Amino acid sequence: MDTRTILERLVAFDTVSAKPNRALMDYVRGLLAEAGISSTLIPDASGGKANLFATIGPQDAGGVMLSGHTDVVPVDGQDWTLPPFALTRRDGRLYGRGTTDMKGFCAAAIAAALRAAKRPLKVPLHLALSYDEEVGCMGVRSLIDLLEAAPHRPAMCIVGEPTGMQVATGHKGKIALRATCTGREGHSALAPLALNALHLAADFIGVLRAVQADVAAHGLRDGDYDVPYTTLHAGVLRGGVQVNIVPNQAVLDFEIRSLAEEDTDALIARLRDGAEAIVAPLRADFPEAAIRVERLWDYPGLGTPSQAEVVNFVKGLTGANGTIKVAYGTEGGLFSRRLGIPTVICGPGSMAQGHKPDEYVTEDQLDRCEAMLEALLLRLEVGL
């Protein structure tokens, strides 16, 4: 079955992260089974979502893993002029939610796996499809657990996020954090006698901005990124019931997007020290005063050396001369950090089209991806 036919079916599955992806995975598993490829599903606790892993060719160590996620971002509130969950071909573009991010690559990888089943591979091809990437690379972790316990691991990995078919060697990591600020409630007519939790949150945002300014001025830098330093960002602030009540609690959600070499534990320690400096002078009058900083979830950055074997190998498949780094996060950092699998990012389309109404991937980009994967199969036939 060809890439575009598979892509049409994949787009038709509404796999927004909040919804199950099992029907899509069952479809893919059926395609693989028809080609004589056995696959493993790793379901979540509900059974409605699953990862999929398959190996084609020799069932031993090494080989190349093609990795993609099957969930997509919502279309709610977006002004689509075309049906988001149906593939539309128009003027050299393929429209539909996920065509770029990243069902286009998934379709090409599945098609390559089906072709690989008919080829005399000397080195294995691995297919890894995941769920819940769009909400923090959460779903893939059970697949990584499976690979961690397996007797053999892939020798390298290509994550097919959209890079315009350029070879990307890095992206920043992300840590989502929460600061819970505790004050004391009171009537707003007597506001100075209470402790306003929103004011504590505002003071903590000042600490966050001060650390950011210092990192921007004196911290690590990597000129391959549009923003060449680690960033700290306040995203959501919640607190208060109504205007005449001094709020006793406020919750601030914020993030750190870090260079791969950044000591994020040290940054978080600085933030916690800053939080304590805010509330310590207040505790004589308000013993309950507190700003508690906690980590919610995270994924690591990716920093594959530009001269690594995987980089040169994938550059050889695509004909690329140089490398790039991407602003968005991927599952590649987890494959690299947790499993030690050398990883690059290379896939069709541009993230400039991702997460938007009328998302599309061009036919030319998909053709180039298919050419890369065909070159990969040829290499696997003769040995890496």
C-alpha cells in the first residue's frame, strides 16, 4: 500500500491527544500483519491508547528505528476551510490535521515497513509509533520501558518530525513546573491585614524574570537556535474568587526550555531560593506563608554531536550538506538520554504549517521523505 493511501486513512482517525488512538493502531497493526510483520502494542491503563513497535528483518541488535507520534493537536476554535479529518489534495499540497505533524512521516514509515517485509534485509528496520506526544511526550515512555528491558536495541533512530527534510541534531528540553502560593484570606476593605497570594505570585514572577535576564546575559548559548539560551516563561496564573476577597492561594504554571547542556536542577534551586526569600520575612505575622515549587513533567533536550555516525548516515540518505536544530521538543531526547540510541530528527513538512488551520504537507516533501526511506532500505539490504 502506498504512502498517500495510508496517509488518507491516518488523517481520517481523530486522534487528538484527549481521545483514544487505538482504532488507528489497530489499523496499522492489521496492515503490518497482512505483510507478515508481527508487532507489539503497549496499551495505556484504559486500553484506549497504545504505542506500537515492530521489527522487520533480522531480530537481533542494531538497525534503524523510525519513530513517529500518532496524536494531533485539537482543531477547536480554528477557522478551517477544509475538513480537518479528511485528506484533501490541492495544488501540490495534502491538507488535513496531522499531515505535517506528523502523520505524513508515519504514513511514509509504515509504507517503508511494508516494502521492507519483501526485501532481503541484512540489518533490521524498526517502527515505533506513539501516543500523547503533544501533551509532553508522555505516551512513548512505556515504549521506552519495553526497549529498555529488551535484549537488543536499535543502533540509531530517525524521529520524523517536520524539518523540511533537513537533518536536525538538537532541540531544547522542557520542564513544566508549578508554584503554589499560600497567603491568608481577608476582606478587601482590610487588605493590608491579610496576605494576598496573588501578590506573592507576582513577586515570584519577578524572581522568574530576574533569573531569565541573568541566563540571557550570562548563561550558556547555542547560536544554532533562534533563541540561543535557556528560557523561563510564566504561562498560567490562577487565583482569587471575587474582587472583595483577598485570595489565600494562587497557582502559577511556568516552564523552562533548556539547552541540552543546561544544569536545570541549579536553575530550579535558584527559583526555590528566590521563593523562600519572598516568604521568609512574612512568616512572623503569617506562619502559613509559602511558595512551593514543584515539577509537573519534563522531557530532555537532544544534543547529538554533528559528527556522530547517525548524522553522517542520515545526511547520506538525504543528500544534505549541513545540519540544523529545531525550536520544538520531540521524543528524540528520551530515546537518546534513556536508551542511549543516537538520534536525529528528519521529516517532511514545516512546523510553520503545524498546529494551524488548513495544516498541510507538500507532495514534494512527501516524495523526498519516501526517497530517503527507500535509500535507507537499500542500505539495510547491504548492511550499514
